Amino acid sequence: MKDMTGKIALITGSTKGIGRAIAEAFVKAGADVIVNGRNATEVEKVRTEMGAKYGVAADLSSGEGCNSLIEQVDKIGPVEILINNTGIFGVKDFFESTDEEWENYFQLNVMSAVRLNRQFMKGMLERNSGSVINIASEAGFKPLPQMIHYSVSKTALISLSRGLAEITKGTAVTVNSLLPGPTWTDGVEKYFAGLAEEEGKDMQEVISSYFDDHEPTSLIKRFVDVKEVADATLFLATNKAVNGSALRVEGGIIRSL
């Protein structure tokens, strides 16, 4: 692995789950990590626990929140690695999903990445150095009927990533999306609680039968570990020959060449 000492890496939504695992991996790799979350107390707690250099609290579900993060980060220094990880997901019947709920998903899952890429990519291109990784999902390729709003937001993120990569042509800046499959986090545990309620079953029963019933094409037949996602993120950040890709870390669920 290349030495990342001194490189400023901003990982949004990094106080828990996949984001925290990514932040921890970059700290170990020597990067000057900026931990981000909505709650300042939690951000500082997590920053201290993992030994990250910086912590910035900001709610990225609005333009104002994104601007707050940008202002704080600009005082730290130039971002060389941007990982747009923050996002929400949940089970919801399509016919009961309101316009407001769709808007909330797009504001956080898509527009936060649009806003931060618009800000920090410009500096990367001027310096001819940098890496952007947008954390999408296998649901962006294989939309889930029980969470269509989430799936569509992740499809948009994959398209955004490819379009931004085209802007980097001929430079040393890369933009990629990462597509985790079912990954065991606190958020996924809540997801299964909702799925169990929707199906009228015990949560443990739903978990044990999940891959047979909902992800029958999975080749690994288990949940992805957050550290496996973090390892893939490090790969994308350090391999300059990988640009414009949508790297799958989903255990073979997407059945295609």
C-alpha cells in the first residue's frame, strides 16, 4: 500500500458503520483524516477513539449544512481524498413513499456528493492530484423493490461518478464509485427490523433466510464485513490506473460479466 502520510482525507458520515471503518483504515494508512457526522460530541468521541487528526460536525442533508462543512474543511487544508459516504436507507412501500421522502433521500444521498465534489474536485484538478470515491450500492445496479427510493438515489450516484471521471481526462485525479452489497452495520440491523415487520416474521428468521429469499444470486452467502469495504476504498484511492469505475464489493450478487 502506498504511503498516505500527510494527505488530507475527508470521509463524510464517518462516525459509524462503513464510514467509520473507512476512516479507521485511512488513519492506519497515515492519512490526516477528517471525521464527519451531524453531532459534534459524537464526532469528537469517534475522532479521539480512532486517532484521527480532525473532526468536523455538519449535517449534509441541506445546502447550508454542506456549506458549513466546506467552510470548516477549507481552514484545515486542501482535500486530497474525498469519500462521499454519508447517506440514509430504509424499507418503504413505493406507493406510500411521499415526495418529501424522495426529496430527503436525494438531498443527502446525491446532492451532498454533488456539492462536495463541486467544491473539492476543482482544487484537485488545479493541483493535478486527488481521488474521489462515492459510496454507492449494489442496489444502484439491481434496484430493491422494498427500497426503490434508496436504489434510485444510488443509481444517480453511480452516474454522477462516471460523469465526473470524464472531467478528469488526462489528469492525475480519479473518480470512482464503490458498490457494497449487504454489509453488516447498525443501520442494516435496523433495516432488518423493518423488513421483519413488513413480512410479519421474527428478525432472526428473516436474517437467516435473507440470502435465499432476497439475494439468491449472492456467491458468498453472507454479509460483507465493513473492513472489506474499507480495503476496497483504499485500493481505489491509491491505484491511479482505476478511474471511472464502479467497483463491486457485493459478493457476486449482480449476475453479469
